[in-house]
Amino acid sequence: MENLTGKIALITGAGKGAGRKIAQAFAARGAFVAANDISPVNVEAVVDEINAAGGRARAYIHDIAKKVDVQAMVNNITDDFGRIDILVNCAHVEPRTSLINLDEWDLHRVFEVNAIGTLLMMQSVGRVMRTQDSGIIINLVRLSADSPVSFIASRAGIAAMTRRASEELAQHGIRVCAVTEGDPVEAVLAICEK
């Protein structure tokens, strides 16, 4: 199935987990995958796998919690391809520490990556998509039964941002959606294939 042929898809957190699976699924459907992760080892491995299987992908190693990194990445992708059609925000930090034992650094990192990073990505990519009068932004907001309090709080923030961004960006032809349950790959593909 190649129904995303020619689309430029930016996927954060593409080095492992759901982000990796989504990157592979997009490439299998003909999209060019701009794979982002903070870990060069993980993201370069998935890019190599995609390219070896006949897909097309390139690694972009940036910290989405930093505005300068986000803008540099978005500029690099638009310089390379001229556009961004799809953004899937998969990057996240989920500490396995109880509320009582969570230290301040971990707490800040959870919100910097999960909430602020997602917001920065929507903002910077949204500006690109606004000039195109089209685009899809998808935020993963799924929780597990044992998710820690800090993670739940950051995900609640993303859910609220997604609702508001959907209202704000619709006038520019940009759809903003959240994936809250089910298989993330199937849910993301279903949104993009509408």
C-alpha cells in the first residue's frame, strides 16, 4: 500500500517504540520519513533499516525541548524537501519513579519534552504548514495503566493543547489530532489516510 507516496513526514521520537514503528509504516507506504530523536544510535539505526528495505528516510538529531534545536531541524527539513506534510509527535519521557521519589530534574525533563517539546513542534511546523495551506499534526497522548503521575499530567497538557491547536490551525488547512487509545500505528495511519 503506497497511499502516502511523496509526503514528507516528520516523526519525533522515531528511534524506538511507537515512533520507530510509525516511521517504518510511513516509509512502507511511500512517504519520505524525516526521523527525529535525541539519540543518534537509535534514530540512525531505524533510518538505515528503512533505507535498506527500499524506503526513504533521513535522520535529524535534535532535542525537541529546545526552541533553537526545533527551529534548526524544521529549517533543515524544509531546506532538504521544501515542505512538511505530516508531523507525528511521539517523543516523550516517562520516568518510572513514584511521585514521592521523583526528583526535580526528572520532573522538569518530563514537562520539557512531553508538553513544551510538543508545543514547540506544533508551533514551528505549524508555521511551515500555514504557508502550504495544508498539513496534519498528530500528537500521541496514550497512557498505560501504570503511568506515573508526572507523565499523566504532561499528557493531559498535550491533550488540551491538541484541542485548542485544532481550533486555531483549522483556518490554515491544518488538521490537528490526538491518538489516545488503540494501536498507535493503525490510529496514525487512519488519520493520514482520510
